[in-house]
Amino acid sequence: MQNVQEYLSKNKDRFIEELIELLKIPSISADSAFSQDVIDTAEAIKSALERAGCDTVEICETNGYPIVYGEKIINSNLPTVLVYGHYDVQPPDPMDLWNSPPFEPEIRKTETHPEGAIYARGACDDKGQMYMHVKAFEFMVKTQQLPCNVKFMIEGEEEVGSKNLGEFVALNKEKLANDVILISDTGMIANDIPSITTGLRGLSYVEVEVTGPNRDLHSGLYGGAVANPNNILAKMIASLHDENNHITIPGFYDKVEELSKEERNQMAEAPFSLERYKKALDINDVHGEEGYLTNERNAIRPTLDVNGMWGGYTGEGAKTVIPSKAFAKISMRLVPNQDWQEITELFQKHFESIAPKSVTVKVKPHHGGQGYVTPIDTVAYQAASKAYETTFGKTPIPQRSGGSIPIVSLFERELESKTILMGFGLDSDAIHSPNEHFGVWNYLKGIETIPYFYQYFTEMSSS
Ligand code: BES
Ligand code: MN
Ligand code: MN
């Protein structure tokens, strides 16, 4: 790849400007009040892909938000890279914890990002990382160095479970045919410790509702004599972990892949400081499953977490009441071989079975997906590894992530191709949190590294 540095230094201000414009649109897929903004973002991506050099770009309607599809086919005998990303973002709340408004991007310098970071919802997850691919593609097209065919599939429902993407993929197998799927929607260890994500956890997300009396009651007149759904729900949830922080749902661990000693030793070699980890989160101690290290707990072990819990009076001041209902949203992160639908059923059966007679419970499954692990002895991984070596001067470390991109396992099944996860974000970038940001250095490094992947993948595929 010639002149990537030169092209970057000439165009980096514009690259940052363009991303900032994209970040101004509040494409919150979870909140229907923003539906027009989500649709506008799809249009913006379409025109960005056209300007970058795609031959055809279409907005593909679904039952939900549209999928933007673009391609440039230069020679059907050459390999094809399919780039996946998402243009929707998480809701920004809690709003009052943002130091600058989530949809008015601002560049600020920090300790981890001395060259500045762009603060905005979606900066890292995933508009910034997705847009690196659009700009890397622009560079290859404009300098006549595109070595292979490219397809882009950018969706608008990732943050709400990619409900309509599965059908789109199943119906468009030929159109989406590819030799490798390339995604930047994960992270790396540190700016001087590049890594490639080799695993994602699966997910089962459920909501539970506990109902006691048919109306809210005076907690003095009825308290002590009638089940309080808040109390009951708290107790039921607490019972889902034992004293060693193992999950108590019968059968939950039956299919969990156990890693060998060697694999675990290898994982433990990845640089990690528990002290720094605790300090970054302002915690005195970590917490998790007995017998596993922090880096194992959040990558190779399944979990169960309450994401939200409510019921009764939560307004200002005090109101004495026994609520009629209590609710919780619960996510379970899954590891290879656990089937998300099976786990959802196990949860439902168990949760219903532990409810006392004084209440009724309902379990409502939301969404889920399978985990993913990818081998490192593939052409695609080797090409990615060499690309990082070229631009970081270091061999990247393969690392499993705790996050989920449920659609990746579906891609493998439907399109029969492997996915390479080249993430350039950092754990400290605060994705899904207030003050999400993406380092300017990371953004530009991604744009610099991606073209080498294309080059090496094409070279290595033909040899
Ligand atoms: N990009 C994230 C997933 C991610 C982040 C994986 C960092 C690895 C490292 C993605 O947008 C996401 O947030 N996924 C959701 C699941 C989805 C079904 C809502 C998640 O992991 O909670
Ligand atoms: Mn994402
Ligand atoms: Mn996300």
C-alpha cells in the first residue's frame, strides 16, 4: 500500500469532520421517538459509500430499520471482503452524567488519548469504527490500490438485537457471498498492545414480571401479611448465584466449553494489571466466579446480570406502598456450545419454579444469539495479524472478548465464511456509558491498518 500515511495526513481533518457530522444524528434504535433520525443516518451512510467509491449502493428496507448495502466489484476472480457494521447507537442516558451533550461531538485530550478523543454517543460503538472502513476504502479506490472486491452491509438494529438482519442474510446469500467478513466493532488491549478479537460471548436477554396483589396497597395496613413483589423478586434474583458466584440454574453449565490448562495459561500471558483495572473503575475489589481470573470471568465464563430492576415508588420523597408488580431485565452472557434458546428455556423453567405461591411470575424472552470463536490458523487471521505488524510494529495478541455481536455466528452458518474482528477501541472508551469516546489516534490507525488487511488477504488467498 503506497502513500497511506501521506493520504492520511492530507485528509485526516476531513475524515474527522465527516465522522463528527455522522455523530450528530441521534440514531437511537431503541427509542421510537428517534426513528426519523435512524432513517436519516442510513441515508447519510448511503451517500458516504457513494462518495467513497462504491459502484452501487442501496437502502434495503426491512420490517425494521433499513440495511445499507454497497459494493465495488472489480474482478469476479478476486477475493471479496464483506464489511459489516452498525449505524445505530445505544440510548445516551443518564444524560446528566455527560460532560458534553452526546450528539454534539467534542474533541478533548485525556491521559489514554493524548492526541484527543471524539466524545459522542456512537463515537466508538460503532459509527467511528464503521466509518474507518469507509475511509480506508476511499483511500484504496482514490489511489487505485483496491486489490479485491468489497461489499458493505451496514445495519441499523444491532443495539436492539439485529431482529431483521437474519432474514435479510438468508434471503440474499448470493448478493452477500464473500471470502471473509470484516468487522470493527470490538476493542484492543491498548494502543501499544494491539490485539485481534477471536471470540465473542453469546447472549440471552429476558425480562421478568412478579405480580402480587391486584393493586398497590398501603404498606401499613397490609404490610407483613401479603407478599411484596419487590422483596420476593430481590430474593429470587439473589438466589440465582450461590456463595461461590456460580449460577444456580439447573443445567446452566452443562454445555460450557472448558478450556485446557495450556489455553488458560496462554490467556494469562496477555498483559493485565488488576490494580489498574480496579483503579479505573474506583472499586476496592473485583467480584466474580470462584476459581477464575478477572480476564477469564469476563471472556470464557458465562454470567447472569440484572440490567435493570424496578417496582413500587421510585419518585421523590417517601410513599408507603406495597407494589402490585416488580420487574427486572436480566442478561446472561454465554460461551461456546451453550445454546441461547436452550438457556432461555432453562432460565424460564427455573425462575417459575422458585416463585412462592403468593405471587405469579412471567418471563418474557427479549433477544439473544450464539457465541463465536475463530481459529487463528486461517489466511484471514494471518493477513490481519500481518496488517497490525505493519502499522503497529508488533504482532497482535489473539484475545476473546466478553461482548456479543450475535449476528456473527449467523453469518458463519448462512454465508459459510469466517469473521475477522479488527477492533480499534479501548475498554476505557465507555461504550454504552456516558462520555463514550473514540481516540483520534485509534480512528486514524484503523484507517491506516485496514488497507493492509485487504492487500495481504488478497495476496495470501491467491498463493
Ligand atoms: N460492539 C458491541 C459489542 C462488543 C463491544 C463486543 C466491545 C466486544 C467488545 C455491540 O454493539 C453490542 O453492544 N452488543 C450488545 C449485544 C446486542 C444484542 C445488544 C452487547 O454486547 O451487549
Ligand atoms: Mn457495536
Ligand atoms: Mn453496542
